[in-house]
Amino acid sequence: ALAAGFFEEAARAGSAIGAHKLAEFLAASGGAAGSDPVATAFWADRAVSLGRTEAAELAGRLRAGLKPEQRAELDRRLEAEKAKGGTAKPTAN
């Protein structure tokens, strides 16, 4: 849980690596109580939008595993993040 908190903090601060590592961590613990497949896919997609091309395969796989209503929710979350300027200043990491 400590690692997830660290990665989430980094991801929320705009770290592409943090978003990618958080998505990997969440995906690896998939099915755990309270896991949110939309949030996992969000962080993978966010990592890609921040320039972490290594996360593209994971993002695609996670999106493909979502139900249509979950994909719609993912798209809403990504659009909301984009509207906030969440991808305007990708970090170098």
C-alpha cells in the first residue's frame, strides 16, 4: 500500500513514470477488494498522454478489458483531466 501511495502522489503531480507504475501496481493487484478497473486504465492512459510510450501496451490492454459503460466512464475521466490542463505540461520523468 505504501508503494501505491507513493506512485499515486507522483502520478497526481504529473509524473509519467508515476502514472505508469501506479497503473502497473493496480493491474497486478487486479481483483483485490476495492480495485477500480477504470482508475487503473485511467492511470495507464494518463502515463501515455504524459509521454510514457512504454505504457501504451498496458493502456490498450486495460481499455480492451473494460465493459462499454466502463470505457465511457474512462473517456469522461480522461476528458475531464484534459479540460483541467492535465496533459499540458508533461514532466521529463
